[in-house]
Amino acid sequence: MTPSQMRVLDMKLEIVVIPVSNVDRAEQFYGDLGWRLDADFAVADGYRVIQFTPPGSGASVIFGANVTAAAPGSAKGLYLIVSDIEAACIDLRGRGVKVTGPFHGGGDVHNGADEPHLFGNVRLDGPDPERRSYSSLASFSDPDGNGWFLQEIATRLPGRVEADTTFASAAELAATLRRAAVAHGEHEKRRGGHDENWADWYAEYIVREQAGEPLPS
């Protein structure tokens, strides 16, 4: 086993610090997104730290006064993973956020007028036509210009999920169950009748889908 393969202890990314110029304005913005306020601490010398966690996220953001020397608005390319890109855009717009997208990449093109994203520098309107995981995006910024992306993922690549099967929301679980139901219907057609062990089949489908493994047939 090589040193890169040896796992000594977990290292979980839990905090991302974002630079803002107006702490109260940023607190209002992220609170209006529906994110959970975890902390708001201040001391007499002007130090203040605020922590928010997006719904279903294991990582949080921190901002405040005297918590980073980075220029306000300089945080870019912060990705929020969603199971339904169109529903996420509708939700954000309903909260008064200016959202660009959904969009998908224009091929392997890394130069252009659009803001760079993981798949290049060209944005084509609408979600990915095939709704492939990782390929449908949208973007928005906070009042300082810190840049966020939404990325739609339904099925993860192999190796991206370890032992745990988790869901960020009831809506995400429901979407997974709907995909499992369609796949199970095809499974019953192939076997020529009702599958009495449908619960076991559903469970295997859900676990495999999150782990990026081949789905049951």
C-alpha cells in the first residue's frame, strides 16, 4: 500500500471562510436563503464571526469582522450540490436571489466571455439535455460578489461515496425512490411478474446509486 492509499484518520472539510464587507448585510442575505444560523459571536475589540450551514450540508460557511484578510467578494467557485437544478433555481428566485441559469457547458472550451466553471468557459441555456449528473449548473452571487454555483447530481461517480447512504432532504429521497420505482418496474417486466422482494431491490438500488456502483438489473 502506498502512502497515498493509507488512511490514518478522517479529514472532513467543514468550514469555508468567505470575505464580506458588511457583516449585517451578509447575515441577512444568507439567512434569507434559508440556511441555518449556527453562531453569531462578537467581542468588544470589533471581532465578530457568523456561521451558516446550507440545508443538508456537512460543511458550513463563516464570515465576519477580522476573520480573514481576503478581499471582500474574492471567493469564487463555491459549489452547492442539488438533486434538482430547476427546483433549486425556482426556490432561490423566490427568495429574491438573482440566479443565472440553469445552464450547461458548451463543450471542451476554456476561453470565452463567460465566467469559468468546471466544464469550461461557455454557458449554453438550459439544463444538460440528457440531465447527466454533474452537467447542469446555475450561478448566483452574494451582495459582495462571492460566487456560488449550483450543480445537479443524481448519481455520483464511482468511489465518491463511502459507507454511508444519506439524503439532504425528503425531496431528495423522494426523487431517488421515483428513479428506483421506474427501474424496478423494468426489472419486473424482465422477470415476468411481481417481485415480492421489492424492498430489498429498492434498498440495493439506492445504496448502489449513491456509491456510484453498477445498478441492479
